[in-house]
Amino acid sequence: MNNLLFATNNQHKVDEINAVTDNFFAVKSLTQAGIIIDIPEPYHTLEENAFEKSNTIYQLTQQDCFSEDTGLFVDALHGEPGVKSARYAGEPACNQANIEKLLLKLKDQTNRKARFRTVISLIIKGKAFVFEGICEGEIIKEQSGKNGFGYDAVFVPEGSNKSFGEMDIKEKSLFSHRKKAVTKLIEFLKKMQSEYP
């Protein structure tokens, strides 16, 4: 398996996934495939939104593909921003505005536990499969680091004293929710390849 179509236009996500595939396959984004489409994420779960994206692209191209949806779930905010993470502060989507809203809502909170969840939806030959990755951590009080995207500058994973925003892609992959989901995806594809060479 040389490459797999990834139903996203987010180059940050493409780079992260390509960094952890161990060269088993290369990810091709929608832009790289010449597909210009903005797929809505109207549902209340990561699973439904991920499937909406992968299924839309599969129906359009009939190519094996996958998509992912990721959310930040904060305990003190009853799971916010959750599935609305990318547009927490409203439209148009803005990482800085999202972070500012999150920090403001957590201003007086001592419980700052949070987790990132990534759900991957894979469609191969019309059949859908789901893989999940979770990274536990906490939200710090001030932004730290310029790397990454989304909420990386305010999220410190368990086992580290650095935010994702202070890590390069290689270091982030030691903790990453996305890496955990991709690892499960790769294990599944390798098993499929061995069973149906």
C-alpha cells in the first residue's frame, strides 16, 4: 500500500500522520489529489463526523480513504469544547480565539484535566472501520510554544512538563492521540495485507 487518500485539507494533520506511518504508506490530502471540497461536520460525535468525511470522499472517488475528527474534552467544562473544538469561538474558525475562550472559561477552575480524542474512519472497498486514540493531560494557564496547531500551546500531556506547542512533531508523537489512532490503523492494514496479499 503506497498511499492512502486522507479526507482533509488540513496540512498540519497530513504532516503529523506522515511522520508516524513508518513509511508503511504515504498520506495524500484532498488538495494533493485535486479535490476541492469543504465537508461539513454537523454531528454531535467525532465518530459521525469522521464517517461523514470519509464516506463523502469514498462516494465521490470510489477510492479507499480515511478521515479523522479530533476534539479536546475538558472535565471542568463538562466535555467542552468537544466536537466543536475547531469552531469553539465561532465562525470563521480561529485557533487563537478558541484558546482565549477556553482559558477564560477555565480562569477560576482548579481542575484542569482534559483529553484529546481522535477518531479515524477508514473505508476500504465500501466497508467502514473505526480507530480511536486518546491522550490525557491538562490545560495550562498561559500559552507556551509556537509549534503545532489548535490547542497545542495550552495542552500538556501526561508524562511531560512541556506543552504540545513546545514539542516538535517527533516528540509530540510520543504522546499524541493522533499517533495512537494511526498506529491502530496501520496494524489493521498490515493484518489485512497479510490475509489478502
